[in-house]
Amino acid sequence: MTLLSATAAAPTTRSFSTVRLFLLVAAAAVVLAAPLAIYPLFLVKILCFILFASALNIVLGFAGLLSFGHAAFFGGAAYITAHAAKVWGLPFELAVLAGVGFATVLGLVFGALAIRRHGIYFAMVTLALAQMVYFLAVQLPFTGGEDGIQSVPHGTLLGIVDLGKSTSMYYVVLGFTAFGLFVIWRAIRSPFGHILAAIRENEQRARSLGLNVERYKLIAFTLSAALSGLAGSLKAIAFQLASLADVTWHMSGEVILMTLLGGMGTLIGPAVGATFVVSMEHYLSTSGLPITFIIGTVFVICVMLFRRGIYGEIRARLLATRQPSDLGD
Amino acid sequence: MREQQHLLEVSNLNGWYGESHVLHGMTFNVGAGEIVTLLGRNGAGKTTTLRAIMGVVRKRRGAITYKGSDIISLPQHKVPWLGIGYVPEERGIFATLNVLENLMLPPVTQSGGMGIDDIYQLFPNLRGRDQTPGTRLSGGEQQMLAIARILRTGADFILLDEPTEGLAPVIVEEIAASLQVLKQRGLTIVLVEQNLRFAASIADRHYVVEQGVVVDEIANEVLPASMDRLNSYLGV
Amino acid sequence: MTEIFGVPFAVLLGQLLLGLINGSFYALLSLGLAIIFGMLNVINFAHGAFYMLGGFAALVAFNTLGIGYWPSLIVAPLAVGLIGVVVEKLLLRHLYKMDHLYSLLLTFGVALMLEGLFRHLFGSAGKPYPLPEALSGGINLGFMFLPAYRAWVIVASLGVCLVTWYAIERTRLGAYLRAATENPSLVQAFGINVPVMLTLTYAFCVGLAGFAGALAAPLYQVSPGMGSNLIIIVFAVVVIGGMGSIIGAVVTGLSLGLIEGLTKVFVPSASAIAVFLVMVAVLLLRPSGLFGRER
């Protein structure tokens, strides 16, 4: 099967490669120069959500599991990092590591519970587990209740780069995000990624081939949780704040929207979706329009009219002109 | 029988399951009071033809006229109200409904349907089983229930899909006898069958279906003389 | 008899009563979710939003149209049911043939729209709804004081659950529903308009949620967020009980309400997460749920 798809894809990879290289260089230039034109902290926010949505995409897009509880990892890691940096006085790197570690363990536990059920039950279990984290965040004293943890110190990168400057913060977060996306890209292109795709397409068949389906799902879920945690930790440091908003079910829903809107199961889709949603919210926040209502409307439109998402639609059209049969991958 | 106006006329019927084209121009007719069978191998399109008449298969082209009016453009749920009853393959008995509920499920669409007592007379096995879950009945009893529930609706034109499939010879005889009773009552039946002996025992005419087309028509009187021809179609 | 594990008997009963009330709402909502899931194969995320809508329907009817509590118990479910008809016909029905996840996402979007709209129109703060006069008193049971309205909430919601159960398990209409759950295409071939039946089922079940919202209005305050907080707990209830049976949904809903009440007495800080902890335990011990048959 792998062999077949590899030969089928061969002619297109070559014709794409120069275009791709050019696009990649252009994109890199834009991303590196962006803080010259746009307020860097706004870009940092976009980057955090790009990482978050791409992390969710591992389970939602590539493994076909709808997690409705990813806010627990994002917001949970934000609390831990904020607490570690502010109260324990840990340096930036260790505070982020603490947050990511927390999200990883939480992901392992939630994942182990949730994969015991399938389909919509999986979605409901993850939602309920995340809501438990929300209630804990409301009640536990260290989270600061409604106020959250404020004035989290920026710190420095390796004791050298002052992260109080928003431009340096941008490049540091950019580095982390690029690292996260690279990890996802490698994972998806690896045999592990192919097994995930096989499970997504037909779980029964994957099982009958002797694959330990649960184990692969759990690894994917935990990886996804860890990277979501990284996104949350970075956001907490960059904005000096960890708050309840980051652990609500709205947050879980929003990141699903980003992934869906951009294009589930594509590498670039979640980035497109995150950029779109964060920008939209940014411009709406001063307009006085009801944001939640508009987010909901976008959700409905997206599910009804273009389920492949913005990037997914574009890619499908491009591929359709070149190679009608192969829309997989 | 053939001179009077046909009750059902199917002409050049094409039908699709999703993308796969199953019926390629079925043409046949059924007169009032007749029992007509569709014979053919597995996958020839017999069941699909019945489903296309009922509108269960939605993607159709061609013409289906019943009592002179087109029914292909009718919404699916309107078709039974013309007095057309459907006994699907594998009987379609509901597991979450008991026997009585299964029996009472299809709405009465015309007057003249059989009463419960008549039904129990025709199928004594069903008597006293009201509260049994439908699928706890034996295969033969489920088949009787599937026929019985349509008789209650007053339908006088019945599409019957493989009623003898997987049943013991004794039960097959019982079902044949009950169909004879129905014929005497003036009901019209289109029967999809694999069991040639059963078909010959009750039918007036036979259509042979191959790859979604009617390829031959054989009257029941000449069936014994046409066995060689038939066997070559059916590949027995 | 006056103290159990150091807790005064009256306090214990009081909390159990509160738990039973919460449980009644869980039962009403998870019942609707279970029927919708059985018939339409849809997890209706908007169920909480329809509950909220029921509360607001009663409130608006009272404040602007002068419609009192009792008529609003009819008016609110009808209004909510009508909106349900629109949602089903306009949006939901186009997704039946797709992965369940899309209908879950769609109804999530609808929930956001409704909640966002009402936050915009009415603000986030809760609005009080007056107790109906006939039920403003209470009954002294000797060992505790039972407020009449709370007793009514339990009776009314359990009554509605019972009637719904009867209608589905014992009537002809219910037989159509059960049969269509099993094999919609055959039921349609018997001459029953299944698409209309699906629309009406959805409308009826969200109407039940609207009824629960109107019932809750005098008890809690009416606020745009009242539904989303509840629906997640109800999802946990549904995971615990499974959606295979109506009785299962009702029994699970009530018992989890009681468990929550008990937690409030003995471990007050854990009461908010009690239902979720039970869910975790069930997932570990009996992954397919208490009454479960997984699909």
C-alpha cells in the first residue's frame, strides 16, 4: 500500500518541489520580517495558536479523534508555567518545561481514559475531563480564581536574551513554534504517521493487522497534549498571564474551529485557521459586535459549506487540476 | 388475463446504488390478480427492482406506472398509500418491537385489509406470541409475520422478496399455501425467488433477469418444457 | 437519628433534595439527548443552549407579554421546539449521512451562536424570575422544611420523563420511533414520512430542554451561561449511563444528582467534580457505560 501511494505521488512531488522551495523561502522571509510591520505581541499570539491548533490537528486531523478538551492542556500548562516563573522563581526555560511536563502527564492520563470510548463518546469524555480541570482551576488557591496569575515575569532566554522586549519574545516563540511544527511534520511523515492514518481510515482493519491501536492513539494524544502545553506555556510567559479563559470549553471549541476552518489533516491548515480566527477576534474585539455569536456562525458555515477548510479546499482544487485521484495524505 | 390493462408497468427502468449502475432497462408488467416472479442469479438486480418500485432506491430513470399513473415522481412514503405492500428480503422484523407491535406497525393504507383473527387463521404460528420480541421468532415465523403485517394494511399489490430463503421445506410449503389463499382473495404479487420449485407451484408467469435487464418471459404452463432454457440462465 | 457521620440529618436530607432537583434536570436533558441520538444519530451539543432558551422564553414572556408561569410551561417548550424545527430542517438534516462528528460540531456552533446572541442582548448577569404564587410556600415534614416549588420541580420533571417513556415504549407513535431507529428506510417503505418524524423528534426533545429551562427559571436565575455549564455535566451523565435506554438515562441522571448532593455534605470542595470523578471510575471499570451498548 505504501509502495503504491509512493509511486503515485512521485510525478507531482518533482513538479511541486521548485514551487515549494520558492514558497518556503518567501514564507520564511515574511515571517522573519513580520514584526517590522505588525505589533509583535499580536504576532506572538498568532504563533501560540498556530502551535496549539497544529497540536490538536495531530489527534483531530491525523488520528481522526475529536478531542473537545484540549483547553485543559493549554490552560493547565499556562497555570503551571506562570506559577513556576512567578512563585518558584524558575527561569524561563524551566518554567516552560514544567508546563509542558504537566501537560504531557495530563495528556497521558486523559488519553488513557478517553481512548476507552470511541467517536462522539470520546469527544464527550475529553470535554468532561477538561471541565474537571476547569473546576479545579476555579477552586484551587494557587490559580488566583477569577483574576488568574498576573504579572508573570518575562525572564530571559538562557540568561542572555531579555524577553521583556516584545521583538525578542517574538523570535523566541517563533523558534519554539517552528520546532513544534517540525516535530509534527516528522511524526506525520514517519511510519507512525502512516499507522495513524490507517487507524483513522479503518480502525477495525488496523486492529486486524495486529496493530496495537490503543497504544498509537495514546502516543498521538500525549504528543498533542505536550505541544498544546508548550503553546499554553509560551502564551503565559509572553502575555504574563494565566487565566480561567484558557481552560474553558470555549477555548477547546475555538481551537477546533481553527483546525477545521484551516483544514483538518493538513500541515498548513491549522496555521491558516489560527491566523484567521485570532485576527478576526482581534478586529472584532473593538467593534462591539458579539464575538461568540460570530465565532458560532463561522463554525456553522464551515461545517455546512466547506468541511475541508480554507487550505483544504485550495489544496483539493490544486490537486484536482493536476492529479484527480489522489486527495489523501 | 393478459388482455386487461396492466396493474403495474415497468419500462426501461434504470437504477443506481450510489455510483454503481445496477438496473439497465428493466421492462415488464403485472396484471391484476397475477402472481409474477422475477427469477435470476444473485446480483442480477431483482431485489433492486423491488426497491426501485418502492422508492427505497432513489436514483432511478425510466417509467414505473401503477394503475395508469406514474409513481416514480412520488415521494417514497406516498407509494404504500396506493395499496402497494413491501415484504423485504431478510424479512425486516424489528428487534425492539414485540410481535404485536411489528404486526401493527405499517399503517392501514386501504380498506379491505385482513383482521387480526383472519391473520391468525392464515398463520396459526403467530397466535399467542404478541409479547415476544420480533426477532425471537424462528425464521419461518418471522417470514409469516412480515407477510402478515402487510396483509393487515389492505395492500392488494404485494412485492415479496425471497420469502423462502433459508427456510425448511415444511415451512416453505406452509408459505406457498398461504400465498395461494391470498391469490384466491384476488391479491396481485410480484415475487423475487431463487427456489424454482416454489415459484412454479404458485406463479402465473416468470421473468428472467440478467445483469439488470429482463432477458426472457416464460408462462408457468410451459415452464416444465422450458427447463433447459431456464437452467442455462440460472446456471444450475 | 439526628446525626449521620457527624452531619445533622436535616442538612443531609436538604442536600439530598437539592441533589434530586439537579438530578431531575440531568434526567430531563439526558433523556432528550438519548432520544435524539437514537433517532438522528446526533449528539446535540446545543441541548444546553435550548435549555437556556427555555429559561429566557419564560422570562421574556413574563416581562414583556405578561404571560405567567403556568402558561409559560407550555409556551416556552413550544417556542424552543419551533427553533428546533428550523435548526433541524435548515442545518442538521444535511449532515445525517456524514460522520457523527460533523453534527456534533454543527450543534456546538449553534450553541455558541445562541449563547453569544443572548449574552449580547441580555448581558451575562443572571435575571431573577419570580416564584409562582401557588408554589411559594412549603411543607413542614417534621424533620425538614420542603419548599413547595422544589417538590413541584421534582414531580413535574419526573412526570414528564415518565410520560415520555410511556409514549415511546407503549404507544403506536413510539413503535414508529423505535422501528425507525432500527431501520428508517423500511419504515418509510411502510408509508410513514420518516424525515418529518425526525424533525418532530428533534423539536420534541429540544422542547423538553426548553421545558426544563422554564422549570429552572424561578429556582436559579436565568442567564446565557446556564445551559453550557449544565450540558457538560449532562454529557458526563450520558457517558456514565450510555444512551441505549431511556430508563437508563433517567436513572443515571437522578442518581448522579443524589451523589452530587451527598458529596456536598461530606466533601463540599469536591462536589463540582463529583460527576466527573464517577465518570472516570466508570470508564476504568465498565468502559461501555452502565447501561451501555456502544455504537
